Amino acid sequence: MVTKAKPDDGHKPDQPGSGSGPRPTLVLRKARLIMDAFSTDRPELTLAELRQLTDLPATTCARLVANLVDGGMLDRSGDLYRIGTSVLRWAAAAVKGIDLVRTLTPVLEDLRDAAGESAGLYIRREMQRTCVAVVPTRHQVIWQLQVGLTTPLHVGSGGRALLAFDPEAIERVFALDRERFTDHTLVNPDALRRSLQRTRQTGVATSQEELAEDVAGVSAPVFGADNAPVASLGVAGPAQRFTAQEVDAYIPEVLAAARRASALLGGRFAPDLDDPQPARRSRHVRPSRLGA
């Protein structure tokens, strides 16, 4: 039996010619506003806090919260609400099913097309950064970025993008003897600390001839569902094309790709930025085509 939704549910019948499929109902959008109010920084919220964060009418918010509790999507303890165990089970299943390379390769392809340079995806293995995916540039002169290429975390933008948001890894890096590859490799503790601080402030890491004399790049971290960095991505190429101006121009493209990749993995980009300001953009910056 088909029943008509109450007006308060915000349900609107599909209009002829309005699209090929059903439109999301307002009630689901409102429920998502409530679920999105929770974060690792705010794992428990009162009803009053939920009303304030969602800007929903008091009666609507109270009704939806009660329904979410009944459905197991929220748990209640006294006056506090938190994400329910049903959602945690779904999240665990989703994370287990994610193939990092398969999921993020379209992001790398769009980043390559937007920036015009080779795009790479990196993960941390112990104290090394390992390249796990590459989408090569169409330029004739290229930096041979290869899957399987492994370098220390302190070397290059891809490694430091991972390192900057991992306190345990930072502690270990400073406790080790840091290998030098060129005169520009950041082995000096003060210089390395300043570089990591800039990455925490801007969300991006840049490098100029740290791994090899003719290589430069810019990278950003990718965050997973627990808001911890699970990978980094960026563009790299010959230093002759990666001048200071060009690196500055690639930053918006790389940031947009990292935000999109984090969202695909259920995360939120750079949730713990020391100074949540956008990265510096010069007058030469290209408008980003990747979206947020």
C-alpha cells in the first residue's frame, strides 16, 4: 500500500521531466545534517547542540533525532547522543571494501589533466613513502615516477605531506639519522620542522631538488574515515618546469584533489590544520577544475 508522506517530512513528489530518477527527500537531507554534526572532535552532542549546529527547527530536530535513535543510527546516554553502532558496522564494511588505488586513480587522472604534470599516490610503510599509483604526464620530458619507488618520509613533498600530520612518525624521524640525497634534502632539524609547520598551516608540502637535482613537486595528504592521513597525492616533474611560480600555481589543483580523495574515503581534508587558511596563491594561479 502506498501512503502519502506528511507535509512535515518535506517529501515532494517527483515532477515530470525533472530528472531520470527520484530526488532525495528533504527529510533525508535533514537527517544527514544531524549525522554530519558529529565528528572526532565532537563525538557526543546534546539535543540543544544538534539544533544549534544544524539550524533545524526545534520540533523537527527533536523528531528526527528520536527516529534516528529508534533506527539505531544514533545512541543515547542521558542527555548525550553519539553515532550508533549500526553506522559503525556500516562504516567498517565500507572501509574494508575500499581499494585505495582503484578508488583514487580517477582523482589522479583529473589532477594530471588539470596540472599537466605526472600525478602520484603515496602511502606510508614504516618510515618510508612508497608510490602506489602513477598517472604520467603527456610531456615528452618527464620525471620517471614509478610505482614501488620508496624514499624516506622526510624527503620530498609526498613524504612530508604524510609526515606533517602524523605525530608518532615525526618523533621517529627526528630520532633517526636522516639520509641526504642532494644539497637541498631537508636533514637539518630546524629546516625540517619549519617545513612541516608550513604543511600543517597550508595543507600542502612542496619540494625542490631534494631527491634528485632535477626533480620538484607539490603534494597534500589524504585523510581517511578516522581523520588520520592514509595517503598523499601530488604532482611531480622536472625542476625546469617546476619553478617557484609554477609550484605555487599547482597548489589549488593539488588541494582540490586531496579534498576530493579524502571525501571518497569517508574522511575530511586536514581536520587539524594549525592555521586553517588557504595556501598562498600567486597571481599566476590557475582556477581549479577539480572541485572541493
